[in-house]
Amino acid sequence: MSEVRLPPSALPADTRRRFVELLGAEHVRTDRAARLAHAGGRSYLDLIRLRGGDASGAPDAVLTPAADEIPAVLAACVDTDTAVVPYGGGTSVVGGVSGADRGHAAVVALDLSRLNRLVALDEVAQTATFGAGMRGPDVERALAHRGYTLGHFPQSYRYSTLGGWVATRSAGQASTGYGRIDELVHALRCVTPTGELRLGRGPASAAGPDLLALVVGSEGALGVITEATLTVRRIPPQQRYEGWSLPDLPAGLRALREMAQRLGPGLAPDVCRLSDPDETRSTFLLSGSLPTRLVRGYLAARGRNPGCLAIFGWEGEPGQVAFRHRAATRVLRAHGGVSLGAAAGRSWLHGRFAAPNLRDTLLDHGLLVETLETAAGFGELPQLYARIRRSLRDSLGRVMVLSHVSHLYRGGASLYVTVLAARDPADPVGQWTAAKRAVTETILAAGGTLTHHHAVGTDHRDFLGAEIGTAGLSVLRGVKATLDPTGIMNPGTLLTPPS
Ligand SMILES: Cc1cc2nc3c(=O)[nH]c(=O)nc-3n(C[C@H](O)[C@H](O)[C@H](O)COP(=O)(O)OP(=O)(O)OC[C@H]3O[C@@H](n4cnc5c(N)ncnc54)[C@H](O)[C@@H]3O)c2cc1C
């Protein structure tokens, strides 16, 4: 850590004094360890820069306010021209906590870890109100104690926070059944430099345009989400997870479409995940266990080498689970599906948060490892898949591209891609920046969204206009100018800073 280049803190002494008066010295840190711990998110570019000893993106100070101190902190930041980066778990993979525009007197990370409690559980409405800084396991522990679950499990679940999920419109692994975070949020509180927004009333409303939806996904660029109220459910008495093999990707996609459209919400599995042949092959190789070898032998005997591995999960009352399982089984068999049984499903469930650990090892071995994601209609998905692979090959030469389709909607699904290639040691940042630009242009040209769940951050901001248009950008800029007139809120994230 001592070799990492960290510029001296630019926080002026009188600004620091003001923060200390508001929060106490222990909650205003300018030491090296605190600044480095908040120096970036978890994107490949963040990791490569930090591994290369470059911590120039670190904040000048780290503040850890209590919820009721945040309005005064933001007022002080406006007065002193201090940029504010709301910081949840720091798991952003799009530069959401690492790229703050330096055109201000100083930059502080507003670490929300003290907003860490279940504020209320309404068992009648089955909603719960959480402090925004609660991490995934704390959310589930607090709810489990009362017999409930939120059911939101992004792969970053162990480290990411409820406020971060809401601020990025995150999707969890069971979002086909439980809903994305934006479908679960009913109400929230967001402190902005011009005042607090308290949004969301009743289970639904027609009181004008949905301002709640404007804050969900605002990535800290409008204000700080301090609290959110979300739908929760009773812990399901039964979980059933299974592995299946589909003959190929087109057949798998047809099966998923039928599940989304014929079975529909409530009947389709809660978890649906279909790997392409390359991801299937690497999953089998990584798990060299005896049961996996037996499965591969069984599939080879049925002429499938490797076919497409799929994971499905059902959660709920035993009778419902059995009914929904039968419905999905009929669809899968009709499309050539072969059941690999509950052990394959359990194995996925057991290891579902572990893949990121492998990334550090691969980085140690000189590889470029990154993920990207999008979503498109069922009609566009096959072309989109092919064009993403071609674009990555054109940019990176020899490359492994592992893909899966998940998060089903009536009209389409999300496509998630893992990229592995030899890292260019001379210019790793330039290598990935060029490939990412090319593949993003490809995604947009092929009808995919800029991002299905990773959000915009700094990495995607220059492409946002291609998705929402010039008028859409003006709306966002207008809202930002109203709520954050001096532009201190996470400048450079979501919107390109004014030149
Ligand atoms: C290994 C790995 C797996 C991942 N898997 C998934 C996945 O399955 N699904 C998925 O959706 N994402 C995934 N992500 C991306 C990331 O975890 C999500 O974007 C997550 O929602 C970020 O939460 P966080 O608390 O870490 O937020 P941070 O990274 O701290 O912040 C993200 C953005 O939100 C803003 N922000 C954070 N908290 C607040 C707040 N309270 N108020 C206002 N703004 C705030 C920040 O300023 C920043 O712009 C993954 C990331 C990693 C590293």
C-alpha cells in the first residue's frame, strides 16, 4: 500500500474544520488508509489503475455522517464548493465512485455505512424501510429475524448496499421472480442540496409523473438516498433449484421466451439463467468434480457437447412450487431440455457469489477480465449476441467470451458477458477503453440497452444521449440544475460535466 501514488488531500483546512464541527473528528478522515479504501469501485479499469499504483482518483476526505447530519453536510459542501460522492459498498463496475470530476475545490466520499438499520417493518403491507447503508447480508439477517426476505441477490450482495441498489437500479439473481429493485421500491427519502425529497405514497399513485422513479437510478448525481421502503415477502418455505441442458442457444432462447410469455409473471421460475456453449464448457471445466464429469459423460452420450447449461429456481409454498415446476418442465422438454437434477441447481446456489474471487487470481496472471451486460427483445437477442462476440474478437484478437441470458421479461431478457483476453502490459487501460467503446457502439446499434443493471457511472455517460436522446439529456440536466445548482453531487457520473 505504501507504493501507491496518492496525491496529498486537497481539502482546505477551514472546510475540514467545518466538517469536524458537524460530525466530530472521528467521522472526518483524511488519512491514507481511509482515502485508499474509497479510491475506486470494482471495474476492471478501477482495479488495474489501483494495481498499477495509481490512486489519483481517491477522495480528499471520507465523511461518515449519521442520517440526520446529511442535510447540514451537503449545505457545507455547497458553501465550500466540495464535490460529494455518495459511497455505499463501493462495488460499482462503471466508475460510479471513482471518476468524480475534479473541477471543484475538493472531493469527499460520503460513506453511508452508519445508515445501517432496519427502520421499520410493516407486516400488514409487507413492506420494510431500511437505512441506505445496509449491506445485503445485514438486510437479509434483519428481515430473517422476523420471518421475511427481500429476495434481492445481486452477485455483489455481500458488499453492496441497499442505497447503492436503489441508486443504480440493480437487478438480483432472482429478479425474474422477485422483481428488480425498481419494482420493489415504494418510497424513499433523498437529501439534495436544495432540500429533501420524500417520495412514494400508498401502493400505487397517479399523482403526476413518477418522481420516485427519477431518483431510483440517479447514481448520487441528484442527492443522497438515506432511506427506502421496499416490498418484502415471507421467507418461502420451499426452494427448488435445478440444472437443465438445452440442445443449443436458439432452443434455449425459445424455451425462455415461452416461459416469459406463456407462463408469465408468477408462474415462470424465479431464477432463470441460460449459459451459451462457451460458458457451459468453462463451467464444466472449472468444476472438475466427479458428479460434473458424470453429467458431461451423460450429455455426450446424448449427443450434447456441451449444449447449453441452464439453471432454474422456484421459491414459495410447496404446492405452488410443484405446480410451477411442472409447468416449466413441460416447456423445457418441448424444447429438447434434459434435466440435470437438483444437485446441479444446488451447486450453482452454493457458489453463486464466489465468481468474483476468481477474478483477482486471473488478474494476478496478467489477464484482462471484465464483464458487460445489456438487455433486448427476444427478436434482437440472437443478433445482439453474435455481434457482441464479433466486436470483442475484432478489438481484442484472441478472446474468451462467456455469455448467459437471465432476468426474463415478457418481451425479452438480459444478456451478460464475461470477457477474458491477454492483457496488454504496455497500455491495459487503453486496450480495454477502445474495446469497450467499440462493443458499446455495437450494442446500441443492435438494439440493446446501454445497461440493464450496472448503471451509467462515468464509463457509459458519453453514450447516454444515444439511449435517451438530446431532449432526454436536457430533462436530466434541468432536474440536476434544480436539485444540485452548483453541481457538487457526484460530478461526472451519469452526465458529462459541463465543459
Ligand atoms: C462482483 C460484482 C458483481 C455484481 N453483480 C451485480 C448484479 O448481479 N446485479 C447488479 O445490479 N449489479 C451488480 N454489480 C454492480 C454493483 O454491485 C451494483 O451497481 C450495486 O447496486 C452497487 O451498490 P453499492 O452499494 O456497492 O454502491 P456503490 O458502488 O457505492 O455506488 C454505486 C453508485 O450509486 C451511488 N450511490 C451509492 N449509494 C447511494 C445512496 N445512498 N444515495 C445516492 N447515491 C448512492 C454512488 O455514488 C455510485 O454512483 C456487481 C458488481 C460486482 C463488483
